[in-house]
Amino acid sequence: MSIGFRIYTQIRRPPLSLADAFLPYSTSNIADNMGRMFCMDAAIKPLREDSKLVGIAFTVKTRPGDNLLVHKALDMALPGDVIVVDAQGDMTNSILGEIMVRYALKKGLRGFVIDGAVRDWAGIKQLDLPVFAKGASPRGPYKDGPGEINVPISCGGVAVYPGDIIVGDADGVVVIPAKEAEEVLRRTSELAAREQAIFQQVEEGTWDRRWVDEILQQKGCEILETVWS
């Protein structure tokens, strides 16, 4: 086995229906139910702000500036997959371009998350496939390797395992561990319902704000009924 230059062909994928159940929920609500963790670096943003990404992680680890393994992943990934690329955050060379995105769209993939740069930004934005990346560079990639496919990776500072559920929107990208997905979904659904109730209370003028002062008091904050001098 060649560590650093290897491909695993199999993934333990959760049901795609489980991933799709997260579609109505924001990444913020989802993250709040995982300790406000599992959020990728804020630098990884959608090329189109109205993008909504939901799918199964198909992971790629590549050396900076090289996309040979990303091309192989394109040939291997299945409908419903999101190709998640650990390019170590390097912005020197683009890892993805419009031709690759068009091919992924034709294959029924759900999108890309690139911890690095893409190019053909304007063209990709016109396509109906979510792409999240750190930014753009016109400098193209090399195709030499090494790299790995379907291994645990780090993308945007978060561990991503093959088969994890990926959700992205205008706020960014969140990673849901496959083993915890059903529990996270239940909690997210409950949180979203509570949030809707608060929206209604705000409109009615009945939102109870006493909790703010209660926390301040618990933390020992001194409130002075005077002018600072």
C-alpha cells in the first residue's frame, strides 16, 4: 500500500434520504446542535450566495496545486455525492474549473467543497451546482499527484470522513458525522421549531428578554445607574 498515493473505492454511505432531510435547515441551526462546532473556516464560501448544498462526502486529499486525484474522484463519485477536497488551503493554483463542474453536474453530483482555489468563477456561477471554495486564481493545476481518495481529511479546519453529510449555504459549510446524523436531525428540527416560535413572539412584542439580565447577574456584571466619568 502506498501511503499518500492511494484510492479507496468503497464508502459507507448513509441513505441519501437522511442527507436530504437536512435541506430545510440552515447551517447555523445544524451547528448549534453540535456544540457550535464542525463548521468549516469562514473563508470557504459559496460562489453563488443562493447556493444550498446537501449531500454525502466523497473525500480527496491532494497536494497543493495538483488536481489529478480530483479528476479521478469525478469519475468515481455517485449521484448525491459532494466532492470535498483537502488542498491544504493553498491559493497558488486552482483545483477546479468550469469543465469539471459541468461534468459533475451531468453525473448528478451535488457539488464541491474546495479548501483552496478555483478558476472560471464567472462561468461556474452560471451553473446550477453549488461550489464552495476559499477564492479564485487563474493559475491552473498540475496533474502529477500524489494524493488519496476516500480517506479522512481536514477541510477548512474540520475533520471530514467519507460518508459524512455535508450541508452548505450562504453562511458556510457544516459537516455532520454520519453516525450522529439522525440525532442531529432530530435536535435541529426541534431547534428550528423553537426559533419559529421566537420569530412570532418578536412580531407580537412578547419575546421574554429577562434571560439577558439573569445571565449578567450570574456572571457578576455590575450595572451602574450613572454616567461614566
